[in-house]
Amino acid sequence: MNKSSLIEALGKKENLAEKTASEIVNLIFKGFTDELKKDGRIEIRGFGSFVVRSYGAYTGRNPKTGRNIQVTPKKLPFFKVGKELKEIVNKD
């Protein structure tokens, strides 16, 4: 599922105009993004949680040239699947 199919599904399920469904989905995504930018945590019970992990600087290797390069510190969003979702996906 991608963003446009999520908007379409929401619109059909709740009998909303595409514009309204799009605004709702965008509002949710913006809220998630804003929280993660502040190093916050998003937890959706039964689904999973999103956190930001920080990675320090390290020396890497350019695969094309073989030269060592310094990789700067970075933050990356990380998703941890919830127990209930894991069980649903693994159900036969």
C-alpha cells in the first residue's frame, strides 16, 4: 500500500472526498514527522513504534574508488513491530 491508496481507502471507508481524506493522511504524517524531528517517540498499540536512533561518525570506504571517507553523524527513524502485528502476520 502506498500513500495514494491509503487516501483512497480512507475516502471510501468513511465516505470522504479525496481532498478531505488527503488532508487527514497528510496531517497524520506531518504529526509523526514533527514528533520524530524532536527526537520523540510514536507508539501505536498493537502495531508498533517509531523512534529516532543516532549514529556516530565513522570511517567508511567508497566502493567505487576504494578510498576511506569520513561519514558524518546522523539520525535515522527506526520502526519496531508490535507483538500483536507480529502475531497477525505470522498466523496461518
